[in-house]
Amino acid sequence: MYQLAHVDKKFPGVHALKSVDFQIGRGEIVGLVGENGAGKSTLMKVIYGAYQPDGGQILIDGKTVRFANPRAAMEQGIGMVFQEQSLIANLTVMENIFLGYEQQFVRFGVINWKAMAAAASAQLAKVKLEIDPATITSALSFAQRQLVELAKVLTLEERVQGDLVILLDEPTSVLAEDEVKLLFKLVRELTARASFIFVSHRMDEVMELSDRIYVMKDGAVVDVVARGEKTVEQIQHKMVGRNVDKEYYREQRQIPYDAGRELLRMEGVSLPGRISDISLTLHAGEVLCLVGTEGSGREAILRTIYGMRTPLTGTVTIKGQEITRFTPRNAVERGVGYVPRERKIEGIVAGMNVYENMTLSQMGRHSRAGVLRIGGERALARDWISRLSIKASSELADCGNLSGGNQQKVVLAKWRSGGSDIMLLDHPTRGLDIGAKEDVYDMIRDMSEAGVGIVLVADTLEEAIGLSHSIIVVKDGAIQKRFDCQPGAKPSLYDLLHYMI
Amino acid sequence: MTGRFSREAVIRWAPLLVLIALVILFTAINPQFFSLRNFARITISSAPALMVAVGVTFIILMGSIDLSMEGVISLTAVLFCMAFVRFGGNLAAGGWLAMPLILALGAGIGFVNGLIHVRLRIPSFMASLAMGFVGTGAAVLLTGGDIVKVDDDVFRGLLTYRVLGFPLMVYVAVVFLGLGWFLQTRTTLGRNFYAVGGGEDLAHASGLNVRRVRIAGFTLAGVFYAVAAILQVAKLGQAESVTGANFMFISITSVVVGGVALWGGVGGVWNALVGVLIVNTINNGMVVIGLPDYVQDGMLGLLVIVAVVLSTDRRAAIVVK
């Protein structure tokens, strides 16, 4: 019914989808699994019309179609239930359901609210949600909002000739267990009205719900599994597959860390709703990887160490001193540096030049009585530009115009030049091309040799295994397992996945 | 990137080109516009406005806005006159003491303004607007609606004593402009303004105390408003509760026309200078070419819109609110 044939999608430096074949029949539930970066979200965006494929065809009932935008896809019956919910919180439920399609209720330029409420109730009945359609959306629980979103997509039924395909992106990630059960029951009943594509990190749920499962890796579909055909383990092997290249992650440069020098200790740290009872230690020269799925609490741990969050219970000790006031300023003064995932938001200030960005966290060191010594700043920036071979025309270049890899180097230089010896790296290689990634790996090894302790949240599991001295697996905010990763005795991807999902 | 005439370069110099175009335009209509006497007139009217514009530039660089200038100027101007009279009524006898006093007062008002904005978490727009009304109200209360005069020839020398055709107050304004430039480019505070305006989350994540920077910005702006008040008194020889009127429109307009981005992080005191000169040139030019009174305000508004269109980069802003 709905089919993708040899669909290709390329981004600068990345071949995101490689000749993907995909099909879904009437009333079918199809699962889609893969690691982060395997191409799941790109594939979904192609399906619901946010991206246009560079090659291949999209076919509905054998006819080639092309969607200019998500709305065009909706008009052909393709609906998307977003993971980050797309409802507008300050509007009522019915306004959200018919957002952009209010015209059907308008008479003489005035909206007939009664008619809209009745129509909205009919939609809500499809998902068995009994609420007043005039409720303000922000008053609903998360699960209820998810159902409203589903109801909104189901309005396509009345608008569209032909069959519906509904994408569910991580619909269960924030639901409680009984809510998940209800959702699954509902989805199964709704197969009378629509087909579903179900994307989730939770393998057991995908196995339970889906009729068939597409397994993706590196932008390609590597397997299609029918229900009950393979075990969770077999599918996970397919997901990761490839042998890890030791050279690539500079494993030959991994030297033992200094177990006698403890830089950071967390004991029983809890943040309600995010992390619970986290205890870990970081030593000089150690690369400690936090591994887990999205939302498992890795970022909350980093942000607690950096003082952006104050834990409710437990202690954080940096270099023997217990932290009492949790502020980034306090952490920076103790030598903590943070390379956030959102480089553009928290990494560099676009519009400020290279040297201004580098000294931003340590201006006190380059000034006397508030007056800056710009000569010194520029010399420092020139030094680091050559040390890290940053490709910038000079230290006066606008950081916003540098490539992603070079921006990342500026961020790293910012902390390293300031003498930070506890580095928190959140997805430092995200969005970088291979060459830039290798530069970052080299820098991580350099820092490790210089006795810097590094807490890393890696982009992929392979990266985590390749780079780390130790790995801590986090799930639902709690530590599941700690692995030692000496060269030659590293855990396998499968070992980790086992504790992650 | 097309060499010398790249988009960035054009945008950077656009406000200055607009200013030059205006001068040429008015000169073409009435050649008397292009004279030292007239330029002195433009700079005299620009001097107090420039001080306000420099002050508010720092706030806008941070991505905030300060609308308290009218009230602050009225209050500090009135208090300056009163203090000046109290301290002997002439500069040499002790009237000069009023100057540091008023600058400190300006700083104090700005500090409170910043404190209200940051501590009570009220948007700067609202906090400063309210603060401005408090200032105007206090000025009315102090004067009872009367005018307070300063009759000291030495102090009025700021207006009357001329060097190279320009009165002293113009040079004072230039000195404070230089101070503003120094703060902007050479101090950690100035760098912090850009960091907060360019990426507040990042500034926070780099360990900057963003709240302290904001309060410092409002305090600094308060000092510049107080300088403006003193220059305004020097210009008029008196103060009353409406001394600060019109400064809000002139200063904010100037800063925007000069190319400082309202969303923060872009621009500086030079933009404020060019902007103030553009607005005052328009004002002066309309008089010189003999436009009737009753169309001048409307014309100023229209020309300001044209100047903003020509001189600012609006492509970077996705949403304009």
C-alpha cells in the first residue's frame, strides 16, 4: 500500500539513507529499530514529508507521489505523532485537533465552537479519551496529550480518501507501564482504521507490538524480521554488526589512568525524576563513558557535576572538596569544563570571534581590574589555533562562520587553555565528519595523557567502547553496571545493549 | 563573499552611508545646511541624546531593553539643579559637588532598576518602564511642577564656551563616548554584555554570573543617563519634571537606526553615535529646509522607518516581535 523504493538521502558529509526499501500494508504495524544515527529519524522525515529523497521513489498504491512538505503528506494520509509533542499548550484540545483546519467550522467568518466541540469529541472517542474538548491542553497529563495527538492525526480519516499511515515516534518513552498497555491495546484496535509505523528504543515493546520489524544500521535496512522470527538478541546483533576499528578510536594510545589521583566523586546523588542514587569516581587521565538511551539520565549527571542542577540528596566531591553551592561558576573555578551537546546554543557565541570565545570562561585571568589584556588573549588564541590546527583565517574570525569540527575545537581549547582538568563532553562528535571526529578522538587521548579526567557521553556505542577506560551503563536514571575497558578486554556492544534496554 | 562589497561589509557601513546620504540630501535642498554653525547646532542637540543612547546600547546589547530614561533624566536633572543651588549656586563655590553626586544617583537608580528586573524576574521592558514613571513622579513631587534654574556662567560655559566652533558640552559627550567605547571593547564587563546578548545560556554555561552582568549593565546605563541630564541642564539652564521627555523615542530609535540589533549581541557605541546623528540630522534638516512644524513629527517617524529599513540587517531575525 505505502512503499519506499531505493530511497536515498544525502547531507553534506553524510549518506543518511542508502537505497532504503520499505513497505507497509493495510492495517499492519511495522516496527523500526536501530542505534542512534542509524537513519531512523531521517527515514521517518522522508515518510512524513519533512525531507524529500534525493533518489528513489515513494509509492502509494503503486503510484509515485512526491511530498513538498508534511502537509502534502497529510493530504495523502500520512500522519505523524511526534515524540516531542507538537500540541500548543495554551490552546484548547479542540483547537489543537483542528489547528489549520478550522475553516470547516467557520460560518460568516465566525467559528462555530459547538460544531467544533462535537467534531472534536468524535475524534477523542476514537482514542477512548473522555475529556471536555474545551480543556486547555496544558491541563492534560502527558499520556492524555499523546492520545490527543493521536486523535489529531486520526482526523485525516475524514479528510483523506484512501488509507492512513501513522508514525509513532518513541510514543512510550515517558509513559508508565499501564499507560503503555492501554496505548498498545488502542493501536491494535485502530489497525482497522490505519497502519502504524512504530519507532522505539525499547526492543521488547517493538517485538510485542509489531507485525514486522525493519532493522536499520548506517543508513540502510539490514534486516526485515517477521513477528516471532528472531529473538531480541539476534536483532540487537543486526543493529550493531560491524567490527570496531581499533585504529579509528586511537586505542593504541590508551594508557592506564592514575588510580591514585581521584578528581571527582559522586555519592548517592539523586535528582527526582531524572537520576537516582548515582555513585561514581573519576581519576586523573581516566575516560569515563556514560552509556544509556536518550533520556536515561546521562545528561542530568553531567549537568549536576557542572553545577547546573542541585541534587536533592547525595554529595559531589571535586578534588577532595565537597560542593555545597551548585553553580557553573563554582564548578569552573574548580577546573571543570563542559562541552555541551548543543554547540550552537551552549558551546560558542556566534558573532564573537575566536579569541573572545576562547577566553570567555576565564576572562579574570586575562584582565586586571576589569580591563582586558587583549594582546595576551590573542596570543593565546593563536597558540591554540596552531596546536589544534583549527581552520580559521585568524583569531579574529567569527566563530559562527567556522565549520562544526572547528567550532568544537574552539570549545575544547576554551576549557583546555583555561587549565580545566575535569572535562565533561556531551556528544563531542555529533554532526562532525569523519576527519573532524578523528581530531576530537586525538584530543581526548591528548587530554588523557596530560592527566585530565574526562566524563564522556559518546555519540555511538562503538565510540564509547573505543575511547573509554571505564563505562557506566545508565538506565532510567540509575546505574546498571560498570565495565572496565582495558585495551584487548573491552566489553562488546552486545554486553552494553543488554543492560541498556 | 564578494570581496570588498560583501553583504556583511555593506550592512556594517549602511548606517554611515544613510547619514551621508541625508547630509547630501538636505544640502542639496538648502546649501546653508552644510555649515559649521549648523553642524554645531546638530551636535548640541545630539550630545545629551548620545549619552542616553550609549547607556541604552549596553542594555540592548544584552538583549534587554531599558525604558526608564525619561524618568531618570527628569529626576536627576531636577536633583542636580537643586543640589547645585544648595552647594552655592556656582561651580567654583562647590556646585561641582553636585556632579559626582548625581552620577552616583544615576548609578543607584540603574542598580535598583536592574535589581528589580533580575531579582523579581520582571521583564526588563516592564521593570524599566515602571521605574521611569517612578522617576517622573518623584521629579514632580520634588518640584511641585515648578522650574528649577541654574544661573552660573561657568557651568553654562558648557554651552557658551566654544572651541573650534563647537561648545564644550560636545567635547564632554565625546569623552564619555570614548569611555563607553573603552568599556565596550577593553573590559570584561563589555565582553560580558556581548556574551549575554549573543548566547545567554552559553554565558551561563561558561561560568559567567549573568545576573550580576545584567545589574551592572543597568547601573552603567543609569550613570550615562545622569551625564545626559547634566548636559541637558547645561543646554537649557533649568530643569523640570518634563526635562526627560522625548529621550526614549530619540535614544531607542537612534540605537536601532544605528544598527544595534534589538535581540542582542550585535553593534556598539559607534552605532549609537551614527544613529543619534542620523535622527538629529533629520530633525535639524527638516527645520533648515523649512518644513512646517505640524508635519515634522510625522515626517520624522516616516524617515526613521526608512532609515531602519536601509540600515539594519533584518534577515537574521526569523521572528520579529
